[in-house]
Amino acid sequence: MINMAYGNSPIQEAIFDVRFKFSDSPSMDILESLWKSLEETFPKKETIQNFQTRVEFNPTAKEPVINSVSEQYGLRLVSQDGSRVLQIKRDGITFSRLNGYDGWDQFWTEAINLLSKYSDVCKPEYAERIALRYINSIQIPETIFKLEDYFLTVPQIGSTIQHSVLRFFSQVMIKDAASETLAIINQTINPPKREGETTVILDIDAFQESVRIEPSSDAIAQSIEQIKTFRTSIFEGSITEKTRNLFK
């Protein structure tokens, strides 16, 4: 497997997500106390609301009864410069590094440190879902080109059809049987950032679910290594050498 380090990384957002199982879910007061310990790094805070709608049908009523319930679900925390977003929720944690991703080592050091603080305060029983998602924004320096010149996974159009691809969206879900890791791969064209270019999004969400992993950093790190390896193989296996040259 190719595992390249790129000087001009196409990563628009890197996301680490863990969903936990609790014997007693943390209250909002506990999440607020956790934020207080992180406030210097994440000074901006807003509440995450969970909305649920229930529809009840009564044979004697003309119309169904619709009840909507909203409850506080967690906190969304943002760094001063907006480059880092942390969601601490009643069922887990999500850490995002936005534009300016500066490599796996730094990203993982931050993520595992935040995970440890969350686990110490919220005391989960075990992790039931662990995920890494990378949203890549790839700038193709032309507007008329063959997708297969840049990507190994492309939509197939009949060879007898004269056409130019103006937009597309594709989604596929695959599995690595050895590690029981799943991945959802989305690919589409976005509006270009600059004239004369084409922006292609390659969004890879790799995860292990229905698992029972101790909330310790070491146990989760083992799963993350498997997930990261699968995610990297998908990315490198989806692009051509011509695309790699764009990142150097």
C-alpha cells in the first residue's frame, strides 16, 4: 500500500468520532464542567439540541397528533481561530480539524488527549463505534478533462455516448473483512474555488461499529490504526499519479 506524506495536502476536514455506551449518561452539568477545563483551547461554546418528532395515529381523530420534543444533547466548542471543533455529547465525542490539517501525528495527539479528558470526566463503559472521516477537496487545474486521468474510481458512461461530465455524485460502502472496518466513500464535484479549475470532493468515512472496546486510549488506538490503514488504502487506491503530483 502506498502511504504518502504530501506537502500540499488536499484534506479539507479530518474528523475523529467515538460513540460510547454508558450505564448512566453524563448530564449537561458534567459536560459544562468538562468545557470549563477546555475553555482556554475552545473558548467558543454553543448548545447542541436533539430534536425528536413523534406521530400518533388515533382512529377516532381526523388528523394525526404530532409531538415534537427538544432536549440538550451536548456542547459544540470551537477554537479561537476556528480551525478546531470539538463536540462533547451525552453519547460520545467528535473532534474536527478544519483547513490547515498539519499531519496525522499532531491530529492524533490532540484527539487522544481530548478523548482521555472526556473519558476521565464522563466515565463511559465502552466504545461501540469508532470512526475516522477525511473530506478531501481536490483542485483539478482544468475544466475539461477525463475523470479517469485523475481518479481510478469514476462513474461509468457507455462508450458510445458522446458526453462531457458536468456534475456527478457517487456513493459506495465497502468492508475490510480482516479488520471488520467499514467505509462509506462519497465523491462529487463542487463549485470551483478558482476560475479554470474543477473541485472534486473525495469524502472517506471509515469506521468500526457494533464493537465493545474499552475506553482506554491504548485500546481505542489499536482500532484507530486499523481504520486509518483502511482509509489510507482507499484514498491512495482512488487516485492516479497525476493527482498525487498535485499535492507535492
